[in-house]
Amino acid sequence: MILIDGKSADVVPADDRSYQYGDGCFSTILTLNGQVQYWDYHRQRLESCLKVLCIPYPDWDEVLAWMSRVIKPEAKAGIKIHISRGSGGRGYAFPEKTSPRVMISSFAYPGYYSDLITDGIELGLCRQRLGLNPMLAGHKHNNRLEQILLKNEVTQLGYIDGVVLDIYDNVIETTMANIFWVKNDRFFTPALDQAGVAGVVRRVVTEWVQEEGKSLSVGSFSVDALLAADEVFITNSVLGVAPVIRMMASEFSVGEYTKEIQKRVNLC
């Protein structure tokens, strides 16, 4: 089921700014037994991006009411909230009147995610690089062309997912998730102030590490630093936390930190 501004529909106007220019943002959310997970964090992330894009916030109470009509009742499923600037004429300039358009859709939980959580994932390494975009780095805006090309590359290489580097060969993320690793009881994750998307579960894990009093380094790291890790895991809002068991010639055990974080994040 798809709702556009609260009404059942399966098309958007041809002059929608997201269709024309990628002018908007979105968030993909896990639902458990019909309940939205980490909604406050998703709302805050949407607001952060909308603020940067100068798009007015929608009525969040109304959005929640619309979500309740779309949510699947299954134990695990997902919802996607897509917000555009709305309709506009030709050219990049903002329309004189901005009326955001909210599209909400639901989807089935990907069956193979359960296997990734239990058995782990092998990551490839993308040859293509993410460009630097400090104006929009960290935000989940609607222009995803780099991710589309990277996902196609890693699929052609025969992997479910792969590590993505920036133009200076720093590890940024994977094609579908954020990435963490542990070395000598210290946690590491890439900074996302120049490229990449700051995921909601990345925030959840970061807060857990800080609450536990563990060391967390957020910065610029090479592939070699990642390959030398004791344990590695990836995070996204629908998948949760999944261990990485292999990348190139390096193999990783499913460590105790990963298992503990899975207990905290993978609620079902």
C-alpha cells in the first residue's frame, strides 16, 4: 500500500521536485509486530535533512497517522517515508510556494536478512569511489545515483554488499549500511562529514558504545585498518546489526562485542 499525502495512490505528478531533481529526503524504518522502531531518531534525521534543504517539516502527528494505515502486521516488515519539496516549475530555483509531498509505503522484510544476522556476510570492495560532498554528507537525501552505481558494481562482482571508499581511499560505508570494527577492545567507524549517510542504527550503536564506556574513534581510516580488525559488523535500520565474516583475504570471527550489540539492536 502507498499513501501520498494520506491518500491511496501509486503515481506522483510529473512536476514533483524529487522526480525532477532528487529534491527531498527519505528514511527506511523497521517495524516489529506493527510497531515503528526508533521513530524519534528517524524523525530527527529527516528534520536535519529537511532543514538543510530548506523544506518545511510536515505535520509529524499526521505522518504517524498515515504510517499506522500502511504498516504491515507481520513480526518484521518495513516502511519507507519519502518527502519531496512538492511540485515546481522548470529550473532549480525553489518554487514561490513550497508544499511538501509525503509518500509512505510498506514492504516485506527481506528474507535473506535473517541469514546475514545469524551467519554473517562476506564483503566485496568497490572500485568506484564516492565523491566528496560536505554540503549534504551524512544526510539521506533523494539523490542516490552514486549508491545505485556502487550497488550495481558489487552485484556484478557477486557480493551482496561491499565496502565503499572515497576519492582519497578512506573507508566510508558499504553499499547498504554503515560499518564498525573492533581492534584491541577499541571501536572504529568512519567519519561521515565529507561523504556517506549517517544511519539511525549507527547512532544507536554509537550511543551504546559510549554508555558502556568503551573507546570509539570516528575518523579517516584505510582499508588496511579495516582488514586488520578483530571483529567487524555492519548496521542499517531494517537489517539491524550483522557480523562481517570475510573480506578479501581477511576472515573475522563473530566477536563478543558484535553479539552483545546484536542483543541490544536486533530486537526480534
